Amino acid sequence: MIVILFRILILVAIALLVYTLVQYLRNPQRQLKIAKEKNEFFFLDEPDNSKKNLQFVYKGCLFEGEKYLGATEDRFEVLDIHITAHDVLELAGFTREDLYFLESQILLRYPHAKIKWQHPISELLLTHME
């Protein structure tokens, strides 16, 4: 009887380890960190939760956007998104085209949103192109 209970306990422990491993591999914050290390684009957002900020990584720079709800013609949607960079030094090498790409990716998910870049990113958009 004790041997059977011990085997069941081992099976439960193995199942718990597999579950923990799957949860670790699917963790969105971990995926965001990996994308930052590899200089890839990764977008992390909960579209159904307007209170939770969106985060994305592009070219090794981590951005965070605050979503603000507003009324459209027939429903409430995200109308304003204020985006900041976590580390301003990571913005080295960014161009306007990079920011336009990021805006297009955000507008795919939130078509009614007005995107407001916070300082110093807004300075790049305001300077005249030569």
C-alpha cells in the first residue's frame, strides 16, 4: 500500500514540475525580456483590460504605454495612448521610420487611438527632416 502511495506522490510531483515548466516558458514578461536581448519586436498587451498598460520592445528598447478610455460614436474604446521609454539611453539609433513602424503596430490593435510620445521621443518627431 505504501509503495502505491509513493508512486502516486511521484506522479503528482512530476505533473507539478511539468506544469511549472510550461508556466515559466509561457510567461509574457520572460518573452519580453528575451525579445529585448535579441533586439526583436515583441508586443505585450491585454486588449480586454484597459487598466493594464501595454509594453513592447523594439531594437532593444523597452516602451510602456498608458491606455485611456474614451467614447466613440457607439462604444467606449481606447482613444489615447501615452508612450514612454524606460531607459532613454536605449533610444540611441532610433529614427522616425522606427517610430512610424511602432505607431502602425499600435494602430493595428487600437485603430481609434491617438498616440502621444513623451519626452525625448516627441522631440524626434518635431524636428524637421532634411
